Amino acid sequence: MSRLKPGPRNLITDVDGIRVGNAVDAKAWSGSTVVVPDERAVAAAEVRGGAPGTRDINALDPSCRVDAVDAIVLSGGSMFGIDAAAGATNVLAAMGRGYKINTAVVPIVPAAILFDLINGGDKSWGEDPPYRRLGAEATRSIGLDFPLGNVGAGLGAKAGKLKGGLGSASLVSPDGVQVGALVAVNSWGETVMPGSRHFWAWAFEQDGEFGGLGAPALTGSLDLEMPHPPLPPSPAANTTIAIVATNVKLDKGEARRMALMADDGLARAIRPVHTPADGDTVFALSTGKVPLADLPMLTLVGHMAADCLSRAVARAVYHAETLGRFPGWKSLR
């Protein structure tokens, strides 16, 4: 029997010191998600998609001076969605949270965006996109519990031919290591196996968290063909963006290793992934509550992060409801 179990919420907020807020624009079919640590946290990022949209990614490189962040933003809206980070920054600054330089307080808020501009909804916002407002609203609403599916950055998302969404999952070890994942799935690739309702991530499911279908009953070889034409009609119209967090104390290099290992969780849950048309980006956060004992402990953290991220992808699609031309997983027969 596994010693690793989902936390009490089975959300990224099972990591002590992590809170999440969401906001949506129901008219635009888009939204934003903000992860805010209770205290400034070490962060890193790994970008493997061919069409990323990000803010302040280079500052997270171990060679750069930024040693901690105040929040991380995931948002719909393509490059318009980068404004969500500005909204979050303004709210955090008003709270007095950020990097202090004499009398100045500057919140550090990296971000990544996904492309949902042609997935439906009314995007005719002219010169006033909603994302700065959404980032601010999400930051003001942070808490420990939040729904999955058509929520926050996942509202307008799709996953291959299905409706995508916001997903989360966690794992906790008996000796107190906590790891959680949060993901907005808007992938070019599919999250379910060809001709079935089984998720590619089926083997990692815990306690029936995404349908409890068990192992697929294969009667022959899997179809290895691409699930779509080689490129979508609009290249760069996709992206899966995620955050993994742990209570283990990591430096920026170790957090980068966690993000890199976690990225393999996307490869176990989405096929194909990291395409030229996706901007796949994974952030890692360390709240530093538990000392890092040794290299095997870092390996455990990365292992847990990858499994959490695979499960979070499936949970995002499992909880997503039909919206526009993209059917929800639960409508499959």
C-alpha cells in the first residue's frame, strides 16, 4: 500500500502556506487564477512549449538576483491576460507585500498565459480587456478551497476535442512532505485515450478522483497516429500552464529541478505535449517549512510533483462542463 496519499483537500492548498484565488468573466468565457504564498516563496520555472507567453520568467533563473516571489498568475486571454499579473501586483502592493527597497515595496509576480481567444465568448472588449480586473479580483479572493473545471484560467480552456479547465491534486508523505499541483489545461493534445473515456493518466488516479474507470481494456495495439492534423488551424492557439508547490525548503536550482521533473507529469497525461503550438510552462514554489535532508528527498519531491500534475490534468478535464463547441468529459458515452 502506498505511503503517499492525497491531502485532505486534494488541492495545491494542502501545501502549508499556499492559497489560491480565481476570477472569471462569464461574458468573455475567460478568467484568471492567482497562487499566493503566505510568505514570499522561492520559485523557478520550466518552459517546454514552442509558443509560450510569460512574464518575469528570466528573473526566476538561478543566475538572477530574484530570490523569492509574492504570487504566480495563470490566465486566459493570450497576451491580454498578462495584465492579470498587474492587477495582482497592485493588490499585493496595497497590502504592503513585496520586495522592499528602502520605502518602496515591489511585488514580484511572474505569470503565464494560455490562448482562449477563439474558444468562444465575447472578446470584443476594445481598449479595456478585463484581465487587470480579474487578476485583482482573484488576489482579493484567495483561500484554501476552490472548485475545479470551468474556473479561473480554465474557464475558456479546451483539451484537444474536449472542454479543458482548471485542475489540482496533492500528495502528502507520512513524514510531512507536502506537494501539490495546479494546472490550467488548454492543450493541443488529447487527455483521453483514442476511442475511449479513459484518461492517459489513469494509472495515477487516487480514490476515483477522475471517474474511477480503472485500467483500459485493450483488445489490440494502441493507435499511435496523431489525434489531430500536424498543426492546428491557428498555431499557438493552445497551452497548458501549471504550478507545483512543496513545503520542503529548496533553493532556486532545486526548485528548477522540481519543475523539470514535474513537467514529465504533463507528458504522462497529454498526448502529444510540448508541441510547437503549445506554450507549456510549469512553475515551482517552495514555502520552505521543512528542511531538505538530502538528494533522495529532492528526488521524492520531484516524483510527487510529476504524479500530482498528471492527476491534476485529468481532474481538470473530468470536472470541466460543456461550454460552446467543446463537450465536457462527462458527456462522453
